[in-house]
Amino acid sequence: MARILFVTGTDTGVGKTLVAASLLFHLRRQGISALAMKPFCSGSRADVQLLQSIQRGAIADQEANPFYFREPLAPSIAARKAGKEITLRDTLDRIRSIASRCERLIVEGAGGLFAPLGAGFNAADLIAALECDVCVVAANKLGTINHTLLTVRALPSNDSLPVKVLLTQAKRRPDPSTRTNAAMISELLGEIPVVSLPYLGPRAATIPSIRRNQLKTEAVWEAIQA
């Protein structure tokens, strides 16, 4: 069974897909048998298409994204409107099926930690059941200290779960807090590693940019997957 890394975030749009795709590219470039999936996706399927373009059909689209809904809503709400019920057990079975076929599996979450995914469960429940590594992605901007601490402290209380925080920078000219956020979060979280990703351009989550930025970001991905 693969070592699983669950990529969650403090909110939607903080860079989870960029992190999942770049780490997948990095691992496969090293010759590691790595796969990635985004079990839940609502609205655009661009995130899944990016992951699939990196792993080049190693798994089918339905395996990379077993639960897809056209309406851009929380997955459990979209499923309910479509007359479907998604259970935690079914979700775990889908993830473990892919994990049995690789050395490393990256699972990208949908929205934040408590966004409802299915019948009575969310990403926190999924992480607890998988007992996997966790990468908390947060936007490096004013307000991120509070959002990051809330997310990390809401994770399942399991001392054996390796947790890392990754701060992403989406603007070329960020606000002044970006210079101090990482140090303060690191101080407040104690032993949990905090890693910063620099600004990588307006189209960072595309194959050309991921390939172009690999040398610049290699140390980040090594720290996250260590």
C-alpha cells in the first residue's frame, strides 16, 4: 500500500491543485511510482485534468475523480441534488484501490477541512480513517495565521499523523504580512514544519510552468514529501 499524502487547505482557491500537481511531477521525475487523485470535484474538472496530464493515463479519469458533479457546490450538496449518496466507506475503497497500485499517492481535497463531502463525513473524517500524511495549504497573506491555526488544530488528534504547512503566494506584490507569517505560524505550531512557496507566476498551475519551476521549487517538494 502506498504512502498517502492528503493535501487539504484553509479554504478553496489557496493552491491545493498547484501543490498536488507539482509534487506529483516532482516524484515521477525522480522515478518514484506516484499517482494523484481528487476524489471530489464540483463544477470545473480542470484540476483533475491537470493531474491526469502529468500521470499520463496511468489511471482512468473515473478513478482519478470518482465523484464529479456539474454544479459548483459542496460535494455532499451537489450529490444530494443529483439524488446520490456518497459514503465514507465507498470513498475509502476508491482511494485504497489506487494506493495499492503505487508507492506514493497524493489525494487532493475539495475546499477546506470541514466542507461536507458525503453522507455525514468531511475531509477531517477521511484523514482520520486513512491515517495518512497531511499537507495544509494556506495562502500567504494577511489573515492566514488565524486560518492556518484553526485548520491545523482541527485535524484529527493523532500524534502519528505527519503534518506540514505550506504557504503559497499568489501575487507578485503581496501585502507586508507575507514576510512574517511563516515565522509566526512556525513559532505558534511548534514542531510542525512550515514551508513557503514563492510567487510562481499567474499561470503557475499549468504543465509548462510546473516544468519550468521545478528547479526553483525542488527543495519545497522535498520538504513536503520527506
